[in-house]
Amino acid sequence: MTSQVSVILPTFNRADLIAETLDSLLVQTRPVNQILVVDDGSTDGVKDVVLRYADKVTYVRQENGGKSRALNFGMTLATGDYIWICDDDDLLEPDACERLAGALDEDPLIGFCAGRHDDFTVDPLTGEQRIKAPGYWLASKPEEIFPDLLDGCHIFQPGMIVRRSVYAAVGEFNPDFIRSQDYEMLLRIARNSRGRLCPERVCLHREHSGARGSAKMRFTPEQNNEKWMKFHRMIFDPLMADLSDDELLAPAVWLMPEVARVRARVALLKRGRVFARHMMWPEALATFTEAARLHVDVPLSEVEKTLIAGATTYSFGCAPLYEVPAHRAAIMALKTVSPVGRSLAVLISRSLHWRIRNAAGRGQFGLAMKLTAFAVSSRV
């Protein structure tokens, strides 16, 4: 007997977009068995739109409490063996369910399967879709998925189907999160179960200027970076304290001779990289300084250089590094710790040249001059 697929579609004030999402779900080459729309207290007529699909969709409503609570409510009503959580403004490829659920059917040892997504916008005048590659995507092997997710979220929830038993094992969505609740859950899922990524595109992620969050805590796209930083700190403060070194990188990396001989230093550099990519620069620089005191007579390996090179490449333009005096001082101080510390400082500072060009290109000439002065003074 084919496993059943339940879709949970939380929504809040998306009457203008949700019909497109529902239409894309209803033309799946492998039909889903249940579509639950959980209305999180909308005030814009979402109910009227959804009820047009009453013969194919189950509509339920709760008092506004945020996406996490809506998802937890939906979980109590879902009947399928597989759970597919979809956003109310994205679009699903017609064969998405067939690909993702089919992978779970084929391999009972995996707990989830996810596919690639692209971003899209809609021209307000012509209605034409403009599709572009995602800002961040990695074709992770199963053993790489969790270590790669530590660096950033390259899996979108609408592009993933998960066994119901996995959700039961990792617990409910955290209601304290009004942003990045999907990422926080995804990290729990990938840490506790094996998954698979398929290279095919399974969904389109809509970029738009609409507000986000719950009714009590709405925020605009302009506030997105600020919220992103706040909630990623809520994720990574406890997570990094709990992670063992083995979980930081794929098993094959730890077996490499150049890594095994300086294992403790590599672990610290990966931890620092994760902090840095989530704009937790005080923690990142303190961790890099600690790493610089280990194996001081052993030059950095190519693996270690790669870890550092990627530390500054996923910043979303927020939480400045060189513009903060304490951060600049910590980078300069790294040079005095050891030869390893000097190498780390140089590698971290290489991203400064990109920042200078970017600031100048945006007309931020004052910032560009300050960064140039730091580059000259630090000889990077």
C-alpha cells in the first residue's frame, strides 16, 4: 500500500497568493491525500479563497499565535505517513510529491527527502515570472547535510517531505520563533535522521515585499536581517554548546590525515566558521583565537583554509565585521597569538577587499575609505 501524504499549509493574510499555491498542489503527478490549510487568524478573506476548494482542502482556523503554533495544530490533524509543509506564497513543481515521497518509499532508512528550489518574483505590470537561482544551495551528500546546514539553510521547507515518525521524534515547532522556525526544525530533523537531497527543482520560492511574522509581531522585509540575526542567535547559542566535534563535519573529513593530526583545531575553526556565518562575530573571533593557540608549529591545511575562507561569505550584508572597533581589534590581535593566528587573520581579512568594492559600488564612499584605511594599516 502506498504511503499517504499530508500537506500542512499555514497561512496568515495571504488571500492574494494562497490560491496559486493550492493550484500547484492540486496538479501533483502523485496526488496528495490530505491538504490542511491552517488559518492563523487571518483578517483579509483567506477563508473565502480556501473554501472555493472545499471539496479538496480541509480548512481550520485558530486564534493568531504565529506560524509555529499553526504548524503544531496542523500536526495534530494530519493523518498521512509523510508530512509536507508548504508555505502560502510558494509554488510546487507538478512532480514534487512524486520525487520526494517516492524517495521515502524506496529507502525506508531515510527520514526525509528534499529537492532544489529556485527563487522567483512576479512583474507587477505583466504578471510574468522571473526565476533566478537560489542565493545558497549545496548538493549535499546524506552524511554532509547536517554539517552543511550548520553553515546556512540551503533546504526550503516546501521542498521537503518528512516521515511523520521523524517529526514525532524531534518534537514540536518552537512557538518562540516568529522567524527561522523552519530552519530551527530542519536542524533538529537533519541532526536526528538521515536524509537525501535530489538535484531536481521541486519548488519555487516567491520573493515579495509583504510583511512577515505573527499579527502581534509583524516585520517588513527591511527588518528581515535584524530578525534573522536575533533568531539565529537563539538557534545557535544552545546548539553549538550541545554539539560534539564529530557532528561538525562529515565523517570522511575527520579521517583525512591532515585533519586527524590537528583535530581539535579543525573543530574550533568549524565552530568559528558557523558563528561567523550567522553573524555572531564576538563568538567567532574568540573561537578563532582559541584555535590559533593549538598546534602552533603546524601550518594550516587546505581544509582549514577552506573553512576560514567561507566564514565571511554568507552575511546578508548585516552585522558589520570590520566596521566594529572591537572586531577590528580582535582580528589584529590574532596576528600576535601565533604564526597560525597570523594566517587566520590574513584569511579572514581577504573578504575586506570585496567589502571595499561593494561599498564603493553602492555609493558608500565613506565606508569604503574607512575599510581601505584598515586594509592599509593591517597590511591585508
